[in-house]
Amino acid sequence: MNISLIVFPGTNCDHDIEYSCGDVLGHTVTSYWHSDAEIGSPDIVIVPGGFSYGDYLRCGALAKISPVMKEVEKFAQSGGPVLGICNGFQILCESGLLPGVLLQNTSRRFLSRFVSLKVESKNTFFTSHLSEGDVFECPVAHFDGNFYIDPSGLSELEENNQVIFRYCDQNGSVEPECSLTNPNGSLGAIAGISNKKGNVVGLMPHPERAVDMLVSMIGGRTGNALSRQTEVNRELFSFQA
Amino acid sequence: MKVQVLVRLKEGVLDVQGKAVEHGLAGLGYEDIGSVRVGRLVEFDVDCGSFAEAKDRASKACEALLANTIIEDFEIREPAA
């Protein structure tokens, strides 16, 4: 697959994507700078994490008006698959490609840890080869990951099956009120969503940081969780139809 | 024409920053201060002839960038001379 990677001043997860999608999974990854007015002819666009424009004004607010995002928007509107991770998710929400917004974590802390995620929908290019109900471990690293949307927006998300990941405990139990398993306070413990069509996906966790056994949950919890979760994180980026 | 834009989280949206400030104040003995909300003040000049025009431009700028209207309200003011 040809992946176009969108890089802004302050993006810092672009190398993680190059490594995971390029070196580990064998995709061709080409980077485009915020001021570029083109994104090549990709199969997939990835907007990676970081602190675009220093998070000035609001996370993702300044990135959404950069020239390269006009091209990303066109690509998304024509049905092209777009994936936003962490700050990339915030940018896609700000640009209106995804509904909702990411508020500050309720804990008032920067969260850097592993979380358990439950697959809620396999209706997207990113999750199509997983099973609904699958639980896997994935790192998070953010200060503004508290997903928020108004009540009518939330019911629309739920009705259209647009929630794709929720934070959960290791057994897959989702408890939105629990600060251990829903560490940033997201509404409905939502960790990732898609647009209605399913071609735009955003999530706060960083699966690209967990595709390699070397950095995936060493000293982790239960026996087979270690290899299994690396496998799931890799599957996400395999992008097979 | 000088304009001030006050951007605030909508009522009902959790203001984590406000909560932190409130706790900080309480720690300094200001337990009588509650319901703290932190907003953002943006000031700028609009090149036009009247405040009404400036307000209209500022309002469009808020919708386009300065506020995220999913979670924030904005108020446009003429600064005191």
C-alpha cells in the first residue's frame, strides 16, 4: 500500500509510522509537509500524532487550516481512507472530517501508559480484519483525549455503528465511570470513531507504537497477551480489504 | 477597529482547567471562590469603518477558527476606550 503521511511543525509520531508501516509492515510511506498543496496518489492517508503547531489555540485547530489539509479533505470526501492517530484524531475532528472533539483528560494529567481496547466495529478499513469484541493492549500518550460530543451526536454515532474502539478492562468490560479503565474520562469510554461512511477513522491510542515485540508490553500482564496484542496492532496496519 | 473576543467553554462542558484553578485557590485559603471557568481572550484590529462591520468579521473568524462551537461559545466586545 502507498501511504501518504502528513507532517506539521510539532508532529512527532511520523517516524513511528514510518517504522511500523514501512520497516515492519512493508508499506511505502511518503511524507508531506503542512505547506504542501499535494499528497501524491496514496491508497491511505495517515495524520500522525504529536503537537502540531504547539497545540496553540486548541489541539489541531491550526493544523486544520494548513494547505495540505485541503488535499486531505478532498481525498476523504472522495471516499479515500484517512487515519488520524492522537493529535491526528484531534485534527480530523477540528477539520470536521470526524464528529466531536477531544477535551482535556479529566485527571488533569498527561497520560502515558498502556490501555485495554475493545473493538466495537469492524466496519472500517482499519478494523475490518479484527473481530468485534476483540480486546487488545495499546499505548496512549496524551493530555487531551477526553472524547466529547453533544447527546444527539452521541446517539447518531451509536446508531450508525461509528464507535470503533472503547477503553475497557482486560476482560473487555467497559465502564465509562471508571478512571482506571477509561483513564481520560471519554464519553462512553470512546477511544476511536469513524465517519458515517467508515473511510475516515480517528483514535487516541497509538497502535503504531506496539507493532514490535521489543517495545510491546514487556513485563506485561497475562501469558499470551504479549504476542497476541503485537499481532493485533500489526493487523490494524495491514490495511487489507 | 479594535475587537475583543471572549471564548468560553459552553455550560455543561467539563472545564478541567477551571477545576484545577479552583482547587489551587482553595489551597490558598480562597474556599469561598467556586464555579471557576477559564476562557480565552483574543484581541485584534479589523480594517473597517464601523464596529458593526468589525463584529460581523470577528464572528465569521470565530466560526472559522477562534472557537470550536461544539464546546465553546464566543462573545464579541468593543474594548473600553
